[in-house]
Amino acid sequence: MSEGKSLSSNNNSTNLNYGSTSNKDTHKPPSPPSSPPVLHYPPPPPTFGKSLKLIVKNSWLNILLIFVPLGYIADALEMSDTWVFFLNFFAIIPLAKLLEFGTEDISLRVGQTIGGLLNATFGNAVELIVSIIALKEGQIRVVQASMLGGIVSNLLLVLGLCFVCGGCYHKVQTFNKTAAQTTSSLMTVACIGLIIPAAFNFSVDTTKNDRKDELLNLSHGTAIVLLAIYGLYLFFQLKTHSNLYAAEFEEEEDPKLSTFVSILLLTVVTIFISFSADCLVDSIEGIVESSGLSRTFVGLILLPIVGNAAENVTAITAAMKNKMDLAINVAAGSSMQIALFITPFLVVLGWIIGVDMSLYFQSFETVVLFIAVLLTSFLIQDGESNWLEGVLLLATYSIVALAFFFYPNEDYNP
């Protein structure tokens, strides 16, 4: 009997345990059905009409587009050179901004490497177009002053505005010290490439034809070396050490324009810039004679404002948003590109078309370039910036502009 009871109790406990397990499983909530994977598709490309609206609303500088036809009309009616110069001067400013907008939109489609090459190519397209036209017309002093002015303007004026405007919103701003010092080192090498021809001209009498040829040969060889350094820098920036410049590409954006509209925008704007630059360069001689300004002041102070207007807006906006890596790359990087690519390219181009364009700048201009590079190197070596450093850069630029305002006209005679 006791064994039967024990077996019965064991069976009951087994049934109870089995029942409890069954009830637990029965009342378990059913698992939700698996949801299908979420696919993220890129937004459809904008229509042609929508792209045009985006282009028009891209920047407030587009208001100045009214000066484009006015500049052409003034040139066609043979108005005074002063009117032709300033109308085309203001016309190129919004065109440069549109060129930058189209280049950035295409860069978003082709990836970081090709996009970086495009930005490097079109970053100073205005300066390049104006300088090529002036070089073909034999205005070598204007070309050299424009190149030097582009470098000095970016280092002192644009970078100074970035430090001041950014410092108004942020007490101290930091940036990639390694990338900034690399750009500074490249600028030093470019400065050496301009100082050595000046020292050569000072040591050797280049008024004789054979000595003049030696100066040109030195400039041609130096230009080839500088172009090679620029190519290696692009390989360094986009390939081997792209991590140093990754901060500029952190925010992924979608293209705002269709591919056709972007290419059409670049083509049309480049054509308009060429016509406006042609009218601008043709009027330089007249405005120099009528106003008393030197060719050096026009090329070094006025013309860089045209090419740097779009970069000024981009760099200052980045600084105010505390994106100092981007701001410094726009300002100092643009100077480096002019010194290592555009200037030696123009020397080689002059060599090809038979224009005696050299890397010999006047002694005073070479000293100004050295001061600008030296001061910039001192201020960015710690990887930090504030508004006072910007004031120092702007003060230096003001002194330089004042000096070239009183600089006399001199014919080019290497």
C-alpha cells in the first residue's frame, strides 16, 4: 500500500509538473512576425526646373549676376575703361560662386578622390582664366601680381577673417595641426621657389640676353619641380594620408542637381567667366592710366578679390560653424594651390606660347610673400586660433595693401 501511494503521488507530481509546463507554454505570447528589411534608396534626381531654382537660390551673391550683361554691354559700347573694369569685376564674383557650387555638386557623385581632384582643379579657376588671358596679351606684371595677390590675400585676408568671425562665436577654435603644418611647409617650399630666382637676378646681371635666358631656364626648371611637388601632395592628401583630411568629408550630402545640369552649369559659367575676364583684362591698361593706380595694385589687391569672393563666403561660414579644418583648407590650401600649381603652370604655358613669363618677382613683392608665409606659419603651428590672431593677419594685410597702393608703375624688365 505504501508503495502504491508513493507511486501515485509521484505520478500526480509528474502530471502537475507537466501541466504547469504546458500551461506556461500555452500562455507564452506569440513572437511578432519578422519585419522585412528596410531599404534606403537615394532620393530621385531633381528635375531641370527644380535644379534651376536651386541654382538661383544657392547664394545671395546671385544678385550680382545683373552685372554680367551690363559688363558685356559696356564693353560693346566702348564705354570708359573704368566702367568696363568695375562692371565685369562685380560680374565675376557671383560667377565664381556658381562655379564652386557646380564643382561641389559633381564631387558628391564621383567619390572623395576624384571629387578632391575636381575641387583642386576648379578651386582657383577664376584666377587661372584671368591670368591666362592676361598672359596671352603679354601683361606679365599683371599676371605675376595676380598670382602673388592670390597667395597673400588667402593667407592674410581670408584666413584673418576666418579667425575673427569664428572667434566671435567661439573663444578658442582647434584644427588639425598636422594637416595645417603640412600646408605651411609646402608654402615655404613654394616661397623658396620664388626667392631663388629673385636672388639669382640680384646676383647676376640679367639685362643681357644670355643672362635673361638663364633666368628663364631657371624658372622653367623650378616650375617643373613645383608641379611635381603639387602632384605628390595630391597623392599624399587623397591616397596615402587621406585620414588627415577626413574631417572635411565627415558629413555626407546628396547631390542637389542632376548630372546633366551640373555639367551644363560648369560649362556655361566657365564661358561667361572667360568673356568677363577678357573684358576685365582689356580695361586694366586704361584704368591704370586714368586712375593713377599701379598695375601691381590692380593685380595684387583688386583682382584677388574677384577670385576669392566665393572662397571668402565658404571659409567664413565654416569658421562660424566651428569647422576650422575646412576653413583653413579653403584659405591656406588655396594659397598653396596658386603657389605650387597655377603659378608654375603659367610659367610653363608662357614657355610653350613664347611669352617670357618667369618666377622672378620684384624684390619688394618677394619680401611681402615671405612675410605672409612666415606669419601664417607662426599662427597655425599650435593648432588653435582666436580672434586676436585674425586681427594680426588683417592688420598685416592692411599694411601690405597700403604699401602697394603707393607702389609706382614699373615696366617688366627681368
